[in-house]
Amino acid sequence: MISNHTTRKLWYGKYMYKVAFRTRINRVFSGSYGSYRNLDYARDMITQLDELYNENKELKVAFFRNRYTEFSIAEYFYAKELLKLLENITERKTRAEIGYLYVYLTSEEDLKAFTENNFCSPFIFEVWKPDTADIKTLLDEKNVFILKEPSPYEFRVSVGRTKNPGLADWLAANSDKCKASEYALQSIREGDWIQTVYFYLRDEKILLLVKMIAGNDIKKVERLVYNGNTDK
């Protein structure tokens, strides 16, 4: 079953649409694998599968660290079709993990090329696209995050994996000017977390002050925008 979501920010500062696939063969679409680059690994693996399919043999190939894996006919045709689509779309980015593939796109037309494809759509588990009323905001202001409801805070700040007890202490002591979860405070204080940590700031003056305290620890700053057009 496909889970549909509303885009609140641009991925990689550019892409408004995202489609996610789940199947073992997705690993071949890695943008960098050994000496392979871009879609070269996928082309090579699919060529091997083509030969096996034409000879009516098992679709079994040395896959990921030379472990032989057998793929289904559905996975094979999915990979062939997906490769064609990716080759025909210039404005896109892919991110592959073991079993998962995320494709980022700039247009809904390109998104439909995947969601309406009979070979690809059975492997989709997530689709992201913006509300129509949010598109202009996302395009005009790159570093924005669209809110579901109004907020007293103007900025969302993300920090990298760096230990900064001074920043954590300031955030904890100034709850009237910012909002940070206990997890975020502990993570910033101890420098022990995996994912990006966020906190929220009231206005630009507070942001300038926090930049002085945090320095290079700040990874990204996004302005929060509420257009009043969504109830999702």
C-alpha cells in the first residue's frame, strides 16, 4: 500500500517530489558502487539479467559483495523499466540503500512516469508531493519549511554531530526565545546522536545570537512558513 505525504521542504534544496521503492534489486541503482558511477552498475546488472532471461535461466547473479542472489521476474522487469525512466529524466536525484530506492524529482509529470508505470508502481511504498498553494513558496524561497499550523517561531535550526554544551545550556535557559526537546538538548550537550537535531528560534535577532554561540555547528537554517492552506 502506498503512503502519500505532503512535501514541506525542498530535498537537497531543489526537489519537490519524491517517490520511494522497496525491493532487493534497488541496490543496483547506487550512484557509487566500487568503480561504477551513476547508473553504470544498474546497466551492467540488467544486461546480465537480460542474458539469463533470454536463455530461460534462473535470474541469479553475483550481487552486492559478490553474493549470488536470485530475483523474481517482477523484480527484473521493474529494474529494466526503472532504468529507462531514470535515463530519460535529467532533473532527478537517486539515493539507494539495501532494499530501498528514493528518487527525487522537480516535476509532477516526472513523478507520474513512475506512479503510473505498471512495472514500477507495485514496488512503490511512499509518494511525496506539495500542496498546489505551497509550490510558489517552495520555489521562491529555497530554505523554507511549510508548517501545518501557525507557530510562534520563525526559524528551524539543525546542527551537526558536534558536542556543544554551551549551546545546550543557552537553549535550556532561554525557553522564552526558543524551543528544543530534551533529546535535542542532551544530544547537543553530549554530542552523541546519529540523526540531525533540530531546535526552533523566535526571530532573526535570536538567530544571530545563536549563530555566535553555535558557530560552525549549525548545519542548516530554515524559515518556517504557514500558508494556511493545509489541514494534513
